[in-house]
Amino acid sequence: MCRNVKEIVYAYDIFKTLREKWQAVYPVAAMTKDAYVYTQKFGVSLTYKFNSTRSKYKGTGAGNAEKNRL
């Protein structure tokens, strides 16, 4: 594959196994939650680098007079 292209394939909780389960007890009330979390994801990401070749320009010291002036 070309070095300029980066591809990522990801999947998260595709079998719906992530579950939120908790219980909170307060002096005047009690709360309970037992539910699946909505986090199912599947995706593909493609990134392409334009002009990814290294520049062969080495420079000739242009601007040194300006740097010395400052």
C-alpha cells in the first residue's frame, strides 16, 4: 500500500456487552440502574498525506542579515 495513505478500521462493543449497573441508597430514596450503554460503534477512517516527500531544499542562508540585525 502507498505510504501516503493511512487506514484505520475500528469496532467498539459490537456485541452489546457493555452494561451499566449501579445502585445508590440515600436517606430518603434509593436509585437503581441496570441498562446497556449505547456505545456500539463501527467505522473506517482514511487519511491521505498530500506532498509527503521530503523537500530537498537545504537553504543558502537567506535572511541571515535580518537575523543579525535583530
